[in-house]
Amino acid sequence: MLWAARRTRFLVTLAIVCVVLLSIYSLSNHPTALRRFRQSDDSDSDADKTNATYLPDADNDSSSLPSTTLCQGDDCFSGSWTRRKHPFTRIEELKPWTGCPAGTQESEGEQERADAKRLLEVNNWVWTPKSGVLKEWDAEAFVVRLLKSSGGLILVGDEISEHYFNSLVVLLRKAGITLDIGTSDYPHVIPYILKADDGERLAKSAGVPASRAKRPLLTYIEEGFLLSMEDLKSIASRVGAITDYANWQSPLPQADGWPNYVKEAVAAEKGEHDTVLLMNTGIYWSRQYLTILKPRNRPTDEQNRLTEAYRQMVRTISNQLKDVGGLSIYYRATAPGHPNCAMRSSPYRNGKVAETFEDDVVGRLMRPVKTDAEQGDAETGEGEDVDDGEASAWPEEEEDVQVALY
């Protein structure tokens, strides 16, 4: 009997231990449910509102994935920011630059240290898809693909495109592939050509004539508005321009005729693959730079006028490029204003928290450029529509305008 009682207690204890271990295993393999539960807690939301430097959890779905299968298509855009497995610890491990300032007011030396610290923290986050992994950058495969097209990769736009272009050049250089700056008959068009040794070797890998390596692999076109001066003035005259708009001069470099450069680059030689055109514009589409447009009397009026001008820009460029064969066109969107960017060194934990901190972005961006009178009108809700003295380019019910770029 004593032996039976001991055996019973042993079996009961063993069963309890097994249940506990199974529960722990189950929870450890379902971090999503745990995280979703934690994020839905109201106390979390309140804490986030008072802590702008909150660091999100490092654990996530993809960190425990053993799979090395590449993510496919849109699946690559579904994921989360995770801590880098081998984090940077010293600023010397990165190329120092001034594009990541910390949101502090320090002495010069302290500010440099704060900027360096934030740069390290920002670069220690990497994008991790929920399913699969991102493909590793292969510089030679990238160049081979571009050599198989007539015009390679052409980027046109403002500083966002320029930064992207410079990053590509640096990545290629780090891989031992060097480029020379070529020449162009078009203003503000900068073509890059492979150096002779690299060109001969990579052209052979691509299975293309050696002459292909003597034509541009990458081209950057500096054109912040994407429009020629003639097209820009034509659009302004339709949506509401200043009286002396005919004599207006753009504050940005003008690469007039750049669509013709693209057509010539594509037509130079038939390629196995399409030439790739990557465009962007957006950061200069405000009356701070587009002073050719009439001054606003209400923020909504300015928004509607700029929206219509932007829509007509898209139509103009589309018409100029629609008949170009052998060309794949991609458009890089411009991120919304983010005036609090320098205050953070980590991603927001979820969309709800991001919306809380970035609430009324338009209002905060507008305050520095509003006049005292406009500030008063905004507070009282007063203000009149601008009378263009001409047929309006958008519906009279301005608040009901639907933005649709096509």
C-alpha cells in the first residue's frame, strides 16, 4: 500500500510538471498573441503617450523563424523592425554623416556625441518580414541585370533620389565595382559608366557586347519638380498663378528635356531586359518653393491647388513617357512630414502609437509658414476663398475633392 501511494504521488507530480512545460512551450511559440494582448492594454497606450523614447519589444514573429526561404512580393512589406543580431557599438563602424541629428539642444561637442549615439541606435534596427527573409544584396548580379538593358537604371527627382543614387554608388564601390562620371548634353543629367577593367569583365558575365559597358549603367537626373519650366508655367496658369508668372524662375535646378534623354538611352541598343526609370518628387511641392502659385488665403485652398497641380504633373509626365518601349517605370512615394523624427531613435511599436505621436502633423508643419493673420483665421475658423479671376481647375466644393493620381 505504501508503495502504491508513493507511485500515485509520483505520477501526479509528473503530470503537473508536464502540463507546466507544455504551457511554457506553447506560449513561447506564439509571441504574436502575447504581444497583441500587451499592446491592447490601455495602460500601455498611456505610458507611450508620456514616453517618446519608448523602445519596442525585441521579440517578434520572425526572430524565431528557422526558415531561410526568401520572402516573395508584397510579403516582404509585412513584418516588423527588430534589433540587429550583431549591433554596431562604435560610431567608427559606420560612415559618419550629418543626416541623423538628435532632437536635443546641446553644446557643439555634446551635440556631436548625441548625434553619433542616435545614429548607432537607428542603424541597429533592421526590417524583418513575417514570412521568409529578404534577399541579400548582390552587387555583381545587380550590375549584370542593368547591363542587360539599354539604359541601365535612371533616377530622376529631388534629394531623395539623389541620396538613393549615392547609396547605390557606395554599395557598388564597397563591392569593388567602381564607376566613372560620364558626360551628357542635357543639363543636370549625370551618367555613371563602369571603369574599363570592371566593364569588360562584367559585360562578359552579362553576355553583352563590351561596347555596352561604355554606356551609362546608372544615371541621376536632378529635377525636383519633374517638369520643364514651360510645363510648370502652363500648369500654374490653369490652377491659379501669380500675375507675373511668365517671368518666374525656379529655385531648383531644371533638367529640361530629361524625358528625351530617357528615350535616347532606351533606344541606344535593344536590351534583353527593360531599362528601369525610378522617379520621385514631393518635398518641394509647397508654396515655399512653388511661389509661382497665388498666395493662399486658407490652408485648404492651398492644399487643393497644390493637389491639382501635382495631378496635372503626373498626367504630363505620363503622356511624355507612355510610348517609350523597353522601359519599366517606378515611382517612389514621398513620406509624410515627420517633424518629431529627431526625437526618436527606435521605431514605433505599432500603428496606433505612431498615430498618437504624429497627430496633427499638417498643422504643426504649417505653423512656421503661416502669417499672424492666418493663425488667427485658423483659430476662429474664418477666411475667404482666393478669387483666381478665372475658371477653377477643381470643384467649388473644395473640401470634397478626392485625390486620385492617374
